[in-house]
Amino acid sequence: MEKRNLYKQLLILGLLNIIFIGNGIAQKYEIGFGVGAINYKGDVAPVVKMQNTRPGGNIFFRINFSEAVSLRNGLMLGAISGSDEYQNDPFLQQRNFGFKSLLTELNSVIEYNFFDFRKDIRRQSYTPYIFAGLGISANFLTETTGNAPPPNSSVIHAVIPFGVGIKKALNDKFTIAAEFSTSKTFSDNTDLIVDNDSGPRITRVSRTDLDSYYYLNFTLSYRFISLLCPEHLNVK
């Protein structure tokens, strides 16, 4: 009889643990989206120019392992462009190459919050953070402009995205953030212009430096909560 009661108690305790653990895990997950602006630095824009800024957007899924560390998987879509006409270098202006393309980046980054974000939302509702990770970027050309030679149709390459940001919890569920990221590519062909290191100097494209693009965005995320934790109760 005692053993039967013990088994029942253990079964109830196990079920309660599953419920509480399940609720705890649910609170670790977030989904969100962002909108912002993308800029490019490479052969057709060796110096970043505001005229090359184009719109972008992203969606993401975040797993919060603790108040300090999170894993974020995301997909970013946008446009990038570059043009020699915006540069101050007379040679580049004479060359007059330009391009416009669509950009897709799939990435996974680790975020580190400097404060114990959300540990007590009444006292710690915001934090600066940094992030870095790995990704895959695909560029699909829409057109070349000026004197640019015939284009490649697409290119896929690895990238290292990293950046800084600041986030603020609006309540137990919603968080807003602003961040700036750099994606360093392993390619010098982000512009999709065919390599041309021979022939007249005016038509050559340097292939010695790897390209980068930058993304400034603002995000809104939703955290799944199925159980209100004690630290979020408004008790004194």
C-alpha cells in the first residue's frame, strides 16, 4: 500500500516537473521580424556612400539559454547596389560601373547581453548586446548600369555576420531592439560583375579585397509564455 502511494506521488511529481519544465522551455523561445536599410562596400563602392542605401527586412527565431546568452537564427532579404558615379575617385567616375541585385542571407548568431535581461523586468528591462556567427548569402543580379560588363546571374558564398545593438522589453511578451551589423563575405564578387583583370585598365575590376555589406534594422519580437514566473509578479 505504501509502495503504491509512493509510486503515485512519484508519478504526480514527474507530471508536475514535465508541466513546469515545459512552461519554462516555452518562455525561452521568441519569434520576431525587423525592417531597415542595407549598404554595400566592394569593388563598385570602395567607400560607403549613402546613395547606395537600399531597404531590407528580416525574420528570426531566438532561443534564450539564460538572461545573458541567446542563439538567434534568421533570414534577411533586401536589395544592394553600388555605382562608381557616387565615388570621388576620378578613375572610378570614368569607369562608371554600377549594379543592382537582390540579397538573401541565412544566418545563425550568438547574442551576449551585457545585463541580466528580463531577470526582473521592473529593474532590468533593457540591455546593450553584441552578436556574431556564421551565415550563407546569395546574390541575384537584377541589372548592371553604366559601362559595367555583362553580369553573372547569381553567387552564393559564406559570410560572418557580427554587430551591436540595444534591446528593451515592453512587457513579458514583446521586445523591441535596434542593431547594426556587418556581414563580412568570403567573396569578392558580391557585385556579380564578371571578373575582368586583363584588358584596358579602365575596364578592370579589382579582386584583391573581400566585400562587405551593412544592415541597420529595428526589430519587434514575441516571447512565448505559458506560465507567469514569480519574478514577473508585481509584488514587493
